[in-house]
Amino acid sequence: MPDELSIYPRPSVTIDCVVFGYDGEQLSILLLNRRDEPFANQWTLPGGFLHLEETFEEAAQRILKDKTGIENLFLEQLYTFGGLSRDPRGRVLSVAYYALVNPAKYQLMVGQMANELRWFNWKQLPSLGFDHAQIAQLAQVRLAAKIHYQPIGFELLNAQFTMSELQALHECILGETLDRRNFHKRMMASGLLRSTGERREGLKSRPAELFEFIP
Amino acid sequence: MPDELSIYPRPSVTIDCVVFGYDGEQLSILLLNRRDEPFANQWTLPGGFLHLEETFEEAAQRILKDKTGIENLFLEQLYTFGGLSRDPRGRVLSVAYYALVNPAKYQLMVGQMANELRWFNWKQLPSLGFDHAQIAQLAQVRLAAKIHYQPIGFELLNAQFTMSELQALHECILGETLDRRNFHKRMMASGLLRSTGERREGLKSRPAELFEFIP
DNA sequence: ATAACTTCGTGTAATAAATACGCAAAATAT
DNA sequence: ATATTTTGCGTATTTATTACACGAAGTTAT
């Protein structure tokens, strides 16, 4: 029997990551300005080639660490892109992942292959190389859908957070304002979070109760 | 600059398909009994290698046509599997798709590389080669989730169908019985289907109104 | 000290959505 | 004719979602 694995030409496979960050105000996506061709000096999602001895998730973690300095983050597979001409160098598939991070927890480090690394407001991305605009777009849709039935906050916020902080995050992702009382009711009814009993003080008004996600 | 595409070893990429069929009674998945190693004489999902000049969906259509005789079916990407040892021949990724078909519309044709092709009740699959049990499992979860907000019936049923037929399909996918009156109300309220004015006669009781999906 | 300001915490009424439930009508089978 | 099966529908009940306002706890300014 012929070795089936050798008789078919193989595509290259990359992992691209849509890294969402929330700074308390705005939701952002981390982009990298490429040093080299193709798409030199253009913005793209951080990504890189999959190595044969690593899983997708291991590759994503390695790539993000090397190119952005961000380690150990929560990742989820988004979609696999296989358009015939998405990369000018040849047939390159991309298994896209998305991640949620709290930018305050990490120090960005620009890797060797990049000119610059920058957080962009998720609704005002610059034009992107490859088909990365499409990937980012799909990640946005997925995130907005996910927040309806999953606790997204725990990766984006600090371990303890006020109800207003959580609400601001939801409003940012959903793009609409929510009623404070109904939001509170809904969150507590979900059973996904609990009060810590502590309060955040020192701000310019009444201290707010701190909550945490239930593991 | 080195040709980046050549310096990294490339994985093989396959497309595997979870084909759901509904015969009016039971939901089934189409499995193929392999003729050759690896997993010779074992049941697997129909699948095959991606060619460099075709998209995922083109590959899936080609593979299904060659291996099962089914053509032109509705496909949706499920997930991409990249476990290190999912294929004994080496590193092989699989971009999994799922499809919904009405078995009455197709004549199965066993391809060259298979011993047999058979519909299995989706809840009583035999043990499967590769990691295909995991793929089939994920497809089942996805299908059950999808039926809550998408009209799944139009690929699985005939163009015209009675409300009872649609309800039986939903009950089969959800694994629970539904109230006939509430189901009718919900379906009509969805705006996804309309009455054709015709009725299905010749059965052993009162003729039922025929419905169709609104395009 | 006091007043003005900001943000926090909460409850109830109104509306909308989902569920439970029963009976007469249209056909077939005997 | 009579029994049997499956259809088509409507209303009452429960549950979930939405709308909405005010006093309390701090901070800042005078």
C-alpha cells in the first residue's frame, strides 16, 4: 500500500489568534505590525506556523508568548479558514483561536518579527493583511453570541469586580445599555457569581460590593 | 528571506463528515467500513485528504460523492481536530464538517475504498476508528443546540411536510416529547414556515395540512 | 460643618413568553 | 354504523423579561 500521507501534497497550517482585551472602558483587539513580507508594515492578527509536535493550543500559546509576551491565556477555537488565496505564498490554512485577556495583567513584548504591537478598539480596526479582517469579524460575532450564555467576564476582569464593572463589559460587548437593576437580578439568578462581602472603597462615591465568579 | 512555507514541515489535512439523515422515524449517521489500514474493517466517518486546489467545502463534496454517492448537500464546518496521535500514520489534522440529508433523495453508492456503507442510529453508533467517536459526539451536541434557533428541517424533510413530521424530527433531535399545540404555535410564530394549502391524504386518519419553509 | 455631587443598592408592577391542558372534526378500518 | 386514529385549534396558568424611582453611602467643594 502506498503511503497515503506522502502522495498528497500538504498545505501549510498556521494558527491565528484574535486576542480580546478589556481595560475597563473599551474592548480591544491586539494587532501586530508585520516586519516581513507578505504584508510587511501592515497590521495582522498575531499568528504563526503550527509545528508538527504541538497541538493547536500549544502552538497558539507558544506563538502568543513569542510574539506578544502574553502567556497562559484562555483560548477557544473559532473556525478554520481555508480560502485558496488567503496567503500569497501558497496554500495556507489557518486554524483561528480567540482569547480573552486582562491587559493589566500582562506586559506586552514585541517579538523579533514585528515592528509594533498595539491594542485597537475592536470596532475601529485598521485594514488588515491576509483575510484577518474576516477572522476578527467572526470572532466579534462569536463573542457577542457567547456572552448570552457564558460568563465571559472572568478572564477579562480582575478576580474581584463590582457589578458596574461587569455591566460595563457586557454593554461594551453587546453594544447597548442595560438596566442596572435587571442586570443585577439576572447575574445573581445565573448562579455564576457571588458576593465576596468586601467593598471597593476610595473611589469618588459610595463603595461598591465586590463579586467573584464561582469556580 | 527563506521561503517560510518550505522550512516548516507540514501536516496532512483531511476532511471528515458527519452526515445526519432522517427517515421519518430515526436520526442516523452515515458510516463507512474501511477496506484499508489504518482501521481496516472498522467503522469511521466518511473522509479523505484535502487537495491543494480545492476549498474545504469542495473537498467535502468531492469526498462524499466519491465515497457515498451523495451530492450537493448542505454542509457546515464543525470543528478542527488536531490531536497529535489521532492518526497512526503521522500528524493528520481533520477539518470536520456536518451535513443534513434526506436519505430518501439519494442512492448510496459504496466507493472503491470501502467495504460497506450504512446508516446507524445516531445514539447507537458502533465503536469508531481514529477519533471519530469524538467528532460524531460534538456534531450531535451542535445539532441539538442549533435546532433551538435554526430551521434544521428543510434539509432533512421533504419540501412539503406536515407539522407532525416536523415535530417528530425535533423530538428525535432533542430527545424529549413536545406538546403538539405549543409546537404548532411556536413554529408558526417563528415565521419560518407557511401552509401550502394542500393536505397529505391516503393515510389511516384525518389528512394533515402540508407546510413548507419560507425561503 | 454643610451642601452638592456621584455612584450604589434595591422592589414592584406591567408585559411578554412559555407551558399545561381537552374536545370536536376528518378521515380509515371493521 | 361504530370504533379508531390523527388532526386542528383556544384559553387559563405560570414563568420570564422588561420598565421604572428613590433613599443610602460615600467624596468633593465651599
